[in-house]
Amino acid sequence: MTVLVRDLRPDVPADAEGFARVRRLALPYILFTPDSVRHTAAHVHPAARFRPLVAEEDGEIIGTAQVHLIHDSPEPGQGALNVYVRPDRTGRGAGRLLARVAEEYLADLGATRLLAWALDEPANRSFAERHGYRPGRSAHFLRLGLAHGTLPPLPQAPAGVELRTAADFAADPRPLFELDAETVRDEPGDVDTEFTDYDAWVEEVWHHPLLNRELTVVVCADGRPVAFTVAYTDGGTRYSTAMTGTVRTHRGRGLAKLAKLHSLHRARAAGLTEAFTGNDTGNEPMIAINKRLGYDFCAREVRYIRDVG
């Protein structure tokens, strides 16, 4: 069989479903649905020059790549390519072809530094090193069984603290944008990130089809949101926290843990049975919180880096 690489056609149902299927099989710790694939393809910021690719064998999508410039970093010239192949379709050259097309595309856009996430497995490490990539930071995926696990009891909110949900900000989500922008600046990683475009954030983040506004818990104090946990759900029984953070002025008070614990209790009450989250290896405070909530490590991912040009 011949493997071909082409652009994703997000409006073609079979393409969106095939892309989501590959990601669920190769990376089961992150939620993907056909709707989320279509949304990402349509609403990533134009400056990212986002290009989703698929590898196809005999009419079946067996591999995917998300390729883009890291436009929201203050450091120019950085590009990202995240390549994943169905675990039962490896060894056919799909990953190699996807990486080659992605690298050529980013080079044509002027990228001088390429970054790629890969699960920390021997075959992936060997593939990355053969293609000139060196390992950078790593991150953990964590899982919590909600159906049969035990969550810590809900504590009382401290005096002067109010718990709300993202749904309460439906008329004006700008305070949540400001909270997201402030907390993401302190998130550990190889790339610094800055959120400056509110309208783009609304389209890409606020209207994301996996965002569950009722389960996204926001901690308010001193007249504004100061901590939150962002909840994604896939329309089935799976739940994931996409971001949890606290502004610098209110850290050390347990507000991030408070938000996440309330969200998890609400998720379990809503019938969700499996929770996922992820933490950069250097984010020890959040890892400690998740361990106390009952999460266990289930996989490790490494960000590989290659300088070009």
C-alpha cells in the first residue's frame, strides 16, 4: 500500500472523523472530536498559518500532523509540528512523510526553530533523534477515575471568595480572557506565550466546542476572577482540565485546588467517569495538587527541538 500525505479537508465528515480517531488512538489522554478538529482548523489565529495534514493509506487516514507558527510567543521564528500515527499503522512511513512535509512548510514560512511533542517511548525517541531533534522539557499526563475513585471532600470557600462558573460570564467573557492571559505567562515550558488578541481568544477558546462552561469553575476575590480551572468534555463520559491557574497576587491560598476540586465534584455528579489533566514536569505545585486530588501519572510526553536555517 502507498502512503500519501495531503491537507486535511475539515468540512468533509470522513476527514474530521478520521483525524479525531487517529488522535484518540495515538494520544488517548487528550480529548478530540470531529467538531473540535473542525473548530481548530477554522479558528486558529491567521498569523499561525495553521496547516493540518493527514497521511492516507488506501483511502484510510492513518496519521495526522498539526503544523503552525507559534504566533503568540514574543520570540519570532518558531514553528510547531505535532505528528501522530495510529499505533496499529506504524512502520509504513507515515510519520516520516508527515514530518518532511511539515518541516518544508515551516521552513518556507521562515521558521528557524522547530518544536514537536512526542510520547516518551523508545520508537518516538529514536525517530526524533534520527531527524535531528534534541529533547527539551517534558510533561506528564495524569488520569483520575471519577466513577469509582474517591475525591477529597469539598471545603468551604474562604471569606471574601466567591465561586462562579464560566457560564456566569456569558454576556462578557473579557474578565476570563484577562485571567487566562495573566496566568499563561507563568506557565512553565520551552516557549513563552502572550495572549493579546481578545477577539481571537473569543473565537478560538471561548467558543471551543469542548469547553464546558458549567464545569469551568472561576474563583473571584477582590472584585475580579483570580483563579480558575478550565473544563473540557467530549459529549460522552470523559472530562479534561485544559488549564488551571491563579494570578500571582493570590497564590499560596489554595484557590487553584479549590476551583479544580469543585469542578471535579460537579463533573462526577454530571455522570462523567474519567478525568485527565497534564502538567509540565517543572510545574511541581500543580503536580502536587493533582496528586492530592487522586490523579495518577499515565504517560509522559517530551518536547523535541530542532534548529534550522
